[in-house]
Amino acid sequence: MRTQSSSTFLAAIFLAVLASPGYAQYGAQPIRPAVPAGEDYHVEVSAGLWNPTPNVVISSGALGRIGSEIDFVNDLGIQKKQFGDLRITLKASRKSKFRIAYTPLSYTASTVLTRTIEFNAQAFRVSAPVDSELKWKQWRFGYEHDFVSRERGFAGLLLDVRYTDVEATLSSVFLGSRFSEFTRAKGPIPSIGGIGRVYATPNVAVTFELSALKVPKIQDKYEATYIDWDLNGVFNLHKNVGAQVGFRSLDVNYLFDLDTGDMTMRGLYFAGVVRF
């Protein structure tokens, strides 16, 4: 898989840099702290804005009927927008960290259908006005163990549990009466992955992390794939303050009885980082 091969290549680069000698030097080696400024903390908080491009296709069936595959961008007209992104890291020791993150995504749109669709056994006719709402909230609770930790960076293992809540609602008017249908999928999703960080300079860090889960198809009714990767850079103005820019990709694909979802969010984010 292309994601796995790229992450393996990046991990190899991280390990090679971590194992290399210290910074280039002339004459006597300057005295440097054992821990870079960006790693000298007990609590780190990153708060910023993520601007992903949505690609969402959901179907919901009921009463034994399979629903239409509904493209929330092309069929319902949701548009790209910014969302808040909060991440907290609690550092128990140099190699052990506990991580908490919260990402709420919410879209609303109004459009006139260009085709008839069926959602939750309810037909929404062509040319009918439809209001739609999509909510995707994710809490992330994880543990990080850095099995390699050096002055110039680290490489580690990630163990996560993500509580994901996806809700989609469609509303319309027929013969003067308003009706709505919705589908909801929520629950904890465990994942495993890796993280690597390299300090290009004492104040500039580049980080890549990947978490994934694959649940094989069970009785042709249940299946899930989850991939979340993040590449970012941090410029540390001070050991307590930094500025971050990155690119994040979040992919979720699921089959749950008569409901399916294929959702991808990818885009840049900008954040401020404080440590204490």
C-alpha cells in the first residue's frame, strides 16, 4: 500500500538522522543541552485551525432496502471550511507521553437535487429542495513510547483509542410537510502507529506520524478502515512557545449492515504551541 511504503521510507530517514553524529563543528564542540528547547516541558498544548477538503460519500439503508450512495459535496453542496483542532500532550518522562486530541467537523448546506436519492428508506425526489447537515467529531486518547530518543529527535510507537461520532441528516418538504431522516455511527476505534521527529536546527522540528486500523469484512456486513497521517513543522520561538504548520490526512471507510461511509479529509493546518 502506498501509505505504508511512504511511512516506512520516512521512518528510515528519521532513524538514519537520529543515529548520525552531532551537528557539524569546527574546533571545540559547543555545550548543548541534552534536551532540545521544544522537548523541555511537562504539558504541551497545540491549538489551531485545520482547513481540509471534504470528500464524503455516505449511504444509509433501512427496511431491507439499500440506500443511494450520496456524495455530500456534489449532490448536497457542502463546501470547504475551517475547523478548530486541539491537541494536548502530557509528558511523563523523556520516552513516555500521554496524548489527548479533539477535532470537531460540522457542515451544513442547502441545495436542489439533480437526481432522486434514497436515504434511510426515504426517497428525496429530483428538483426537491434539501437541507443537509454532517457532523464528524473525534476524540483521541493515546500513549506514545519513544523507543529511540536523541538530542536531534526521536522515533516512537503510538497506541490510540479514538471515539468517533458521525451523524448525517437530510431534510426536505413534500406536499407542504417537512420531513427528515438521519443516520449515525459512533464508537471507539483502536489504532496503532508510529511517530518520528527530527530537529533540522535546534529550534526547528519536523514530525511525521501515522496511525491506522483495518477490520476485515465479517459476514459481508461489517468492515472498517481507518488511516490518519500528519506531517508538520514547528518553529520554537522559545522553549515555551512555538508556531506550527502541517498537512493532515484523515480517511475512514466503513460498512455496517446497510450503512456505508467513505470519508476523506485532507488539508493544511496552522497552530500555536505553548508548553509548561
